[in-house]
Amino acid sequence: MSPNLNRREFLGTLAAVGSAESLVLRLCGSSALAVPGPAGVKEPWAGVFIIMQTPFLENKEIDGDSLKREVDFLVRCGVQGMVWPAGAGETSKLSHEERLKYSKVIADQARGRTPVLIGVHAPNKAEAAEYARYVEQIGADGMLALSQTDGTSDLAVITEYFTAITKASKLPLCIQVSSPALTVDYLIDLARKLPTFRYVKEEQYPVPHRVSRYGKEAHGLLVPMTGGGARNFLNEMARGSRGTMPGAGFADIQAQIWDWYQEGKKKESRDLFAKMLMMAVLEQSTGYGLQKEILRRRGVFKTIVMRDERKGEMDAGDLHELDEIFEVLRPYFRA
């Protein structure tokens, strides 16, 4: 669409797309909506956005001091942003009150230093909208939402759910592709309808191929990022992914891989990525508990306690393998 419109064409196009913000996105892409962020960071965001772990005391209460240390640690690691709570943060095991209280703790601790996205996903649109309103009130920078967590695959229900979130808050929304129902075609169409939906955390197979499709078909409406423990990080970046959302333990390693890649130091980036993969492979068999053990060893967490103990088991062999991984990666630590 040409940006050179006369008044009649402008009004006709505005009526067709529904809002001035939608028109700006249609004409110029998401970069036209760049807004100031923390410490001069502007949208569209890019880089390593860490999915934070949730630290617990031995009695399984949230350890607020360790959570603040995690924020400080991630800033020192040089990440481009952080997200809480999401799947790796044991969202399903957190109470409504805990999510409200500690979202504010994180937003306050990180303010002015790096962007913070707060998870607003819920079993229904009313609860998700409540989280969205609150997240804006506490000064977070954006929102992340999984699909409706009651497991529905009804696209009409899912659309109402995401629409309710964007009506409740004007903050940028990142949708984590947690359901096969969220096809690339559906998400691009949704972005046309919901202008504040500007980011997608892609996790549906095959992730690299889906990333390529956003670049070819979304026309700037969506910024693709990825998850999956950054196991396919370089392949995804080469296809146009603008970031990854891994766990927190080796955040500085992930950030260094990103930084070198963006600086054109592709060989250095790939060499470090190959070393980081040892951790990614180990995590496939140990689950989220590995990230907590790494954070404990690095002086961030006091314990490795998980509320869902089935996702955190490590035996003596796993711990020995982690010893070896630490020796390989230690020279690249920033924090």
C-alpha cells in the first residue's frame, strides 16, 4: 500500500482497517510504532528475553530476595529483556495473589534497566484481562500470553480471549504459541485486528520454517521470537527471528551469542552456541530443575526447590555433567 494517500483515500483506508494505529502498521510496519522504553530501549524489541525461574524457600513459599537477585543477575548478564511468569517459571503452580505481588516486585526491580514482560495468561478472558490491567498499572513494559490455559482449541474463543487482553491494556502483547490451533495464518490475521499484538514467541513445530513464514507473509506486523531453550538459535536468527526466550541460568552465554551474531562475528557466535548446546541437551532430560541448579551455583538462588518436583529431578550423573559444562562456559560468564 502506498503511503502517498489523498484525504479521501486516507479516510477510506482508515475505515477499512479500523483504527489509526492499524493504518500506521499497515503502511509502515511495526517499527513505525517505536516508543521509548527503559534506558533508551525502543520497540521493536530484539534479543535475549529471559524466561525467569521462580525461586522457592524450603517451605515452598516464593523467595522474594532471590527473585530480586535474579533480576539484578540478568541485568549484569546483558540480556535485552526478561519475562515472568511463563511456563519455565512454574506459572501453573502460582496463586493469583502471588502473580500480582511478584509481578510488581520484578517490574520495580528492573525499572529503567531492561524491558520487563509480565505473563497475563489465564484459564479465561476475564481473568486474563484483570492481569493485563494490573500489569499496565505497575509500569511493566509489555505482556506475554499463552493461549487460554483451559486447553480450548476453539478459535472464536481464543480470539475473544486475546481481544479481551488487548482491550484491557495498551501495552505491547507477545503471544506464546502454546497451542497447535495458533497457526501462522491465524496469528497474522489476528495481528491485523489487534494492533498492540506485535510479538510472537514461536514454539510450534517446525519453528524455523514458521519463522521464515513471518518474514515473508507478516509484512512487518509481527516480530518473531522463539523458545525451545534456544536449541535452534542460529538457524532461527538466520531466518529472521529477532530473539529468543530461554531459561535464566546461562543468560550471559545466550546474550553473548546474540551480541556476536549481530556484530557480524558469526564464527565466534557459532562456536559459543555449540558449547551452549551441551546445557540445552542436558535440560531436555532434567527439566526446569537444571536452571535452578545453575542459578544456585552462581549465587542467585538459595535452593533448587520446585513446587512441581516431577520437572526438576537431577541425579549424580546429571550433576557431574553440569560440572563439566560449567568448566567449558565459565570463561564467558559476565556475572
